[in-house]
Amino acid sequence: MNWKSVVWIFAGVLIWVLVVGLRFVVPAEVSNTTRSGTYVGSQVWSGQILVTGDTLILGKLIVLPGTIVRFAVQDDTRGGDETPPDGYNDRDPTRLLLYAQTHSELDVLGTLTAVGTREKNIVFTSASSTPALADWVGISPLGDESRIEYARIEWSRHGIGLGTKRTPHTIFKNNILTHTLWGPLSLGSSGAQAYDNEIFDCGHEGIDVQGGNPIIRGNYVHDCHAGIVVLSGSPRIENNSLVNVGDGIAIIGGNPFLEHNRITLAAPESRAEWRYQDFAYSMYG
């Protein structure tokens, strides 16, 4: 190989690195279109976005105020994983691989910034004209310092799920999370912060904690199977209102700090349920 060939190869590699690098530094503007599959680099979403399959952003995602993100009741990537049985969801068809392969989700490897305003909420919802519980899977913002504020998230299986990655500076504030088959705000073991959200109509719990030391403050959780569930960790849970719930704050493990929470359980005769096809969770039982 002569020196000219080496120069050309080096130049090609350099150009490729610069192009890929620019995708992360200068986000691509995405508006009024569809999303599905894996995207390298950061993006800014606005207008109307239709998600037709599992979407993975390998970079940052910024969603502008007033944006409406609709999830088609399908997954053209046929991706997804089965959720193991846990003693509560064993007969739930939405934990199975078939559901995961036919319903879409949004995963952001970097930070997700979806900050709306009081006047211009951001909406994540079903694309169906007759929406139902678990029409789409959920959202996973995996980068720390993610922020979702003044957003409405509805008709998903599990709303926002954070898993095991430590993201103590991630904040969810002033959102409405509703019409969820499972729990709409799963903090996992992230240590994230949840302030002043309204959470209602869900078949599991409004908020769950599986580790870390998250802050859960000033939230209004109502008309759910349970208010807050702590599996492990040391969350600070204060000044929350839990109304018409089958269980208020369920402490299964961990060492939570509890202060000034107000709990009103659902009536013992409540027949509220959350149904997917022939399967349903109920307020009691």
C-alpha cells in the first residue's frame, strides 16, 4: 500500500468520525414524521411524531413543548423481551414475548428532555382511535439528568421505566400519568426524583422503588391498585396524597423515610379493575 492510499484511508476514517460526532453535537430536527428502529446521534422532536416500532435513540432526545408522540398498536421491528413472572403478573399476557414483539416502546440511551409548559403539554399516547390499556409498552430514559415535565403519558403498559441504572439527577415533575395497565412511574433502583405528579387509573402501583434513595414528594396518586410500593432502597416519601387505592404505601423491603403522607383506601366493596383482553387486575384480590 502506497502513501496515497494510506492518506485516503485516513481521510475517510476522519470524515466518518466527524460526521458521527456531529450527529451527537448537533441534534437532527425531526418533525411530523414516523420513528422506528435504531438512530445514531441526538434528535429534537416537534409537531406530530408517530412511533411504529421499537425506537432506540443512541444519543440525546429533546422533545419540544406541544409535541404529540403517538404509538401505533404494533411493532414493525418485531423486537422486545419477555418479562419474567413475579407472582403477581404470572397470567398477564402483556409480560409475554408475543406482546413485546407486537407493541412499541421508546428507549433513549442518553438524556431525555421532554419539558413542556402549562399551556403546551407534551403528550405520549396511543395512536388508536379507541385507545386501551397497554396499547404501547413505555418509555425508558437511561441517561442521568433526564427530565420530563408538563407531559401527559397515557394508554401504555408501564409508562416510564428506569430499571437498574443509577440516575439520581433525573427528575419527573408536574406530569399526568394515567390509563396504565401496570405502574406508570417505575423508579427502579435509579434514585430519580418525582415531584408534584398526578398519577391515576393504573392496575399496579402509582410509583415503585426497587433500590437507591429516590425522592418522592408532593404527588397525587388516586384510583390505582396501590399508591407507592417499596421493594428495596431508602426512598424519601413525603407530602404525597394517595386516594382511592387498594394499598397506600406497601413496604416489602428497604428502609424508607415517611412523613406527612395522606392515605384514603378504596371502599372494601370496590370492583375497579384494569383489563387487557381477557385478563384483569382488580383493586382488591
